[in-house]
Amino acid sequence: MEDPRRAFLHLLKDSSRTTTTLSDVELLHSRALKVGLARDGQVGAGLLNLYAKCNCLDLAHKLFAEIRERDVLAWTILISCFSRNEEYETGLSLFMRMLTEGVLPNCFTLASVLKCCGGFDNLQMGKGIHGWLIRNRVRLDVVLQNSILDFYAKCGTFEYVERVFEMMNERDTVSWNIMIRAHLQNGDIDGSMKMFKMSPLHDVSSWNTIINGQMENRLDMNALQLLHHMVEIGPKFNLFTFSMALTLAGKLALLELGRQLHGQILRLGCEHDAFVRNSLIDMYCKCGKTEVSSIIFNSSSQCTDGLMPKTISWSSMVAGYVQNCRGEEALVLFRRMFREGIKVDLFTLTSITASCSDAGILEQGRQVHACVEKLGHGFDTFLASAITDMYAKCGSLEDARKTFNSFHSQNVVLWTSIIGSYALHGQGKEAIQLFESMLQDKIMPNEITFVAVLSACGHGGLVEEGYNYFRSMQEDHGIVPDIEHYTCMVDLLGRAGLLEKAKDFIHENNISHHTIVWRALSSACRVHNNIEMAIWTSEQLVRLEPCHPGSYILLSNIHATKRKWGEASKLRNLMQERGVRKQPGRSWIQLKNKIHTFVVGDRSHPQTGGEGESQSGGKTKGSFGLLPLPRPNVSVGFHKLIKSFKGLSQLFVIYKEDDGEMEIGFPTDVQHVSHVGWDGFNNVWDKAPEFLSLPSLSLRQFELAMAVQAGAPPPHGPPGA
């Protein structure tokens, strides 16, 4: 009769060769308990190995504590389990306990411990282990040497990496890949390519290492060339290659490349892999094809992936909707996550907060903020910055400041967010004071911080201060100006009425090929009524952007201001000939916890029909009233009227070109305002309104006040919705 212990060990050995689920391991564990073998050293190590394969750290640790005689095998299995799951601190703690109990490590134990040292950035302990190996003249095989090499690379000690690599008698593909990655981490792109070419073995992991390294260093075009080269001469793609290539296609918005990769994935049957599928969703979203992403996402909802891949799928889809300005779908999907019990991570919360910022929905943003507090995630830098930014863009600067003050670890990202918030609200001097406080706290500004500071100077009319900060950025902080900084300077000079200086600034800094600077100057020309220069700058825009509708409409409006109707008509005809179409402006309101969007002349809403009829044919209980009025002076009187109404709940403006009338929409049951829409050219206004949060007012009061304005002269350009 066969020994029960030996039979059970054979069973464990067979189970380790096949894919075993957690329920299978628990069944084996219960059988071991039943026959009294669970505390046996070898049986316990075998069960421990199966729990480790299922990544069940808690159960593995609990079983380990029950084993009577824990030999080096049991210790090594548990330490490597924590090492694989990036629980480096626990792995090192177990290693110290192992030494205390007098168990000597083997090469496999030390390889796992060195990985923990590298992951936890514990250079001292790792060097100690290396020294112990040398003192005891332990024979170092290639696996252990690679672990030492990888440890020094992760700790950033490049000189040790080179020295260890040169001393290695035997090198495999892993050794060369570690060296390639070490050069990339050190910022030595040329050195990494040299190591890649010197490597005698170019397997798929070598190609993945060099391509991924180029992407991490923002050399996406280099990565693309290497990817094409890999297709021509290299090995076949593995799952990581496909995921990496899809990420690259998304970053560069190369839809055709993404489709080709998708075709290969389908042919090879790799579409069921969770991470490849998530990469597909992300790629199509970044290429603007959210419908395709949605199809892949919905098909993946039937798959039984682990918790992490499933969360990533939902996060990618929510972020994709936000990136493509489809905030409503993002919010709907976000609510579905809660209903279906999907874990909401910080990335999803950051994306949905950005969606509320873009839509200007303050109440929804507050609910997301409350959700973050309720879930107990805590705030990372990006989420805290997103919430601060959301409050500012929704018109609640006070809440933005409270949010900022509530975080004790205020880094450059948070400071930049609050400085930008004050700049957005036109409070330039306060933004500058915040920037000075940031410098006093020894926090170094980055290039985005200076964009916010220069913007604040522009809004506050602080020309001299703007010039000083522009110089300080280069001389004191070593930041090379980018086009955003130059545009802020042009806007600063333009707002101050120094139009010739702004024009000279553009030519002096060789940025005349950038349309954004001409658009800023053209806007300033309209504000200061310098029509001749406005026409000239608009012509530059049409020349540089022959397919952009804004350039044509801007120039057409200028000609209309001078009553040159023929020139304005020619530009409209030229737009038609070139197939250039203006994207209509969109407005939205929140009624009874539901968001409604509309454009000029939109009749698609269920509560909209001819003469107050709904689409179903019945009379509608109107959620807002429309008041036809003669066109008021939008650039002066109308804006002043808006500013004077402190009791206004929400309004929107629709200009009807055919009869020259303007419709003023006033919702009767809106809880808060989202925004005031206009045709996108802020020069129509004295100062373009962004978001208004004001209490309610009766429609009759508004109608009477507007009647007073009806006799105002026509504006300089027709406003839109």
C-alpha cells in the first residue's frame, strides 16, 4: 500500500504543473488537514507554492505560520511570492526573520531578496548581501548575477551596474536587457541603442525593452521606427508587444496602425487577454473612435477577468469619453460602475472630476468630491489638483481655495492648479501673491506654473511683472520658453493695448508660424478696435490655417464690422468651396438631476416641438422660456446687464442670423447655472463670461430689464449660442 504522504506529494506536484484555481488549492488544503499532513514541511511547502501561484498572500502567510518545520524551501517560496507581488518591505522583513531563526538562504532566496532590495530602494542591504556572497565565495550563476545587476540598476547606481556587467563571465538575454534598461533610466538613449546593437541575442523581450524605453523617454517616433524594424526582421509579437504597440498608436493618434494591430490580434486569437483588450480600448479612444472602444468594452464585460484588469477597462472607457468631450457618457458609465460593484480607482475619479470641470457642473463635481471622501481612497497629487481645478472652472473659487488649503503636502502640481484658478477668475494680483508664497516654501516652479503666472499677469494687466517673470523663468529657473509661454506674452501685451509691441514680439522670437499667437493678437485687435491690424492678423491666420473655420469666421466678422458685406460673403463662399465647416457651439443645463445639451436652433429635445408641442404631440410644460428680442449691444450693454443681475439662475443666448433677432432662454426650474454660451470668439464681449453661479430670478423681472436694453445699438459682430 502506497504511503499517504508520498501520494499526497505526488498530487501536489501534478497540481503545480497545471493551472490551478484558488478553490482547487483550498480543496487540497482541506484534504491535507483531514489526513493530518497540513503541518508537514514538504506538504506545507507544496501547498504554499500553489497559494503563491494564485497570488493569495494572506492565505499563504497564514499557512506558513502553521508549518512546524520551516526549511529554506518554504521561506524561499513565501519571500518570492511577496517579491513578485511588489510587497518588498514584507519580503525583506521575512528574510530578516529567516536569518534570526538560523535558516541559511540559497541562491534562489537571495535572488528574491535582491529584487526586494531593488524595489524598496534599500541599497545598503543589497550591497550587504552582495558582500556576503563574495566573502563566502558563493558560486554565482547567471540568474543570481542578473539579480545583482538588476538590483544596482533599480537603485540608480549606474557605475556599479557597469562594473558588475563587465565582471560577468556568462551573459544571457536578460543581462543585456538589464543593461539596455539601465542606460535608458540614466537618460543615455545613444548608449541604450549601442547596447542593443551589441547584444548577440535579440529576442522579443530585447525589442520590447528598447521600444518601451524610447516611449518612456518621449521619443515616440524613434519607437515607431524600431517597431517597423521589428516587424521586418525581428521575432513575432507577444502580448506585451501588442499592448505596447497599441499604446504607441494611441499616443501618436495613428488609427490605421491601430487597426492593423487589431487585425493581427484577432487572427492570433489574443483579443481575450485582459491587458491587450484594455490597450485596444485606450487606443481607439485616443484616436477619437469611442464607438469602437465602446463595442470592445461591452464585449469584455462578459469576460471573467481579475479585479484589476476589469477596473482598468472601466477606467480607460471613462477617460476615453472625457478626452473626447463626451462628458455625459462618462458620467453614465461612472454611475454604472457603482451599480455593478466595480472598484473605482483614483485614475477614474480624476477623469470624472475633469469631466465635471469641462461641463461646469458644480453640483455633480461636489458629489464626486464627496464620493472620494466616502470611498476613503485618499488624495494623490493629480486627484487633488483635478478637484481644485474643477471648483475653479465651475465658478466656486472659494471651494477651490478650501480644497487647496486642506492638503498638507502641497507640491508644485497643487500650487500650479490654485495659481491657475485665480488667473482664470481674473484675480491676477492674488495669483502672483500665491506664486511668491510658493517660492518662499522652497517649491520649484515648472513650465506649467509659469504658464499660469503669465496668464495671471495678462488678466491683471501686469505688463512689467509679466516681463520680469518671463525673464526669471529663463535666467533663474532654466526653463526654455515654449509656445504657450510666448502666447501668454502676446496676450499680455495685447490686453494692455500694446498691439505693435505684441506684433514685434512675435517676429523677434521667430514664432510667426504658430497660429495660436496670431489668434491672441487678433482677439486683442478686436477688443481695442484696431480694425486694420485685425484684418491683417486674420489674413495671416487664413494663410496658415486654410482648413480651420475659426480663421475665416473671425475675418468675416471683422469685414462685417466695417460693413464690407461683399468681402464677408466672399469668405463664407470660400469656406464652402474648401469644405470648411464651423462646429456649432453647444450649451447645457441641469434640470432635476439631468443634463440637457443643445445647439443653435436645436429641436431634437423631447420637450421641444413646433409651438410648444413635444415630439410626442402633447403640450409641453416648458422647462425654459424663450423671449424674442431685437438684437441688443452684446459687446457693452448686454454684458453689463448680465453682471448687474445677481439673482440670475441661468440664461443662454441664441442669435438667429435670418431675422436678426436674439432669443434669451431662461430656465424656470434650474438648480444652478452651468455656463453662458457664445460663439467662441471672446472679442464679442468686453470680457468673456465663463461660469455664473447665481440664485433664481423671475422671468418677468428679466423680461422687463431686457426691454430696457432693446433700444441699444447693434453689436460689432453677431453672437452665437
